[in-house]
Amino acid sequence: MSDAGRQIERGIRPEHRTVAAALYWDAFGAKLGTLLGPAERGRRFIERVIDPTHSITAIDADDALLGLAGFKTADGACVGGEFDDLVALYGLPGAVWRGALLAPLLRPVEPDRLLMDGIAVAAEARGRGVGTALLDAIIDEAAARGAREVRLDVIDTNPRARALYARRGFEPTATERTGWLYRRLLGFESATTMIRQVGPRGA
């Protein structure tokens, strides 16, 4: 689909992979920086593991990448990776402690529910409806896969994102507070689970 020359596409074009990783880091680097930093190495890690089959992108009329939305299923995630990927970027000692701290943050995949894996929009494209278009595409993806719900988790330091999700029909169902260690590492105190019901595609 398109809007004023903007295209929403499944996947990540090969020429956009590096830019997509940078966009993702710009959006989530403040949260992930302690675990996956420094920034340059974190961007390289994301570029290494980012999965186009679990990604949706927004492209402008000049073929520039405007934004990225990811999702997670039993088959993979937009940004996942294996222990070997951590070793390749951080060495074995760095991979061990990073893997141990990242493991509790992994959200499980649930039957009949598509898990959103983040939305990142280029700074110059914000306020132009790109985030809304990507979120709607995630909902469409869930319907196409036969899921009944879309789940996402939004942190307390991102009220703008939470407001967007609420406008698109997501409702809060639970709020989980982080422990003191993760509060220091990640920089937020709680995360709220929000869920939206999904009807058949086209409904």
C-alpha cells in the first residue's frame, strides 16, 4: 500500500540493511546500550541478526528507508540472534554475561498472538504518519497469519508510543516493574503489555 508516494513493504531490501540496523539502534539504543554497546558494535550486531522475514518497512518515493517495524513468531524475530552472534561481536567473555542478562528479557511467543518487536522511524520522517502506517501493517500481518491478537510492550519512558498504540485500539492488560538491576541497566522502571484484537483480514 502507498500514501503520497510512500510504500509499505514486507521485508528489508538488501540495500537498506545497514540503515535499518541504524534506525533500530537509534530507537532502542538508549535501552540496549549498556547490554549491546558501544553504539557502533551494537549497530553491527543488529545488522548481523536482523531478519527481513520478520520485518516490515516504509519506503519513500525516492527509495529511502523511512521506518521499520518488526514482529516475532515461533519461527524467528526481527532482532534475535544466537549465542554465536554475540561471540562474533563481543568475544566469548562478553557474550556470556550479555547472554545471561538478555535471556530474561526475551518475551515468549504465544498461540494465536503476534508479538510486535518494535517500531523505529527515521527522525526526518516523524510526525508524518509513518509509525501509524507501520503499526497498521503489523495488524494486517497478524490477520494474514490467522492470529487473533497483537501484543506489544511499551516502557514507561515512552508515553508518545503508548498514546499511538492506544489510538490504534491497543489496550493495557498488565504492567511489570523492572528489578533494580535492570532499572539501572535499561533506564526504565516498568513496561506495560498492550493487546489489540484482530479480525479477519479486510474486516
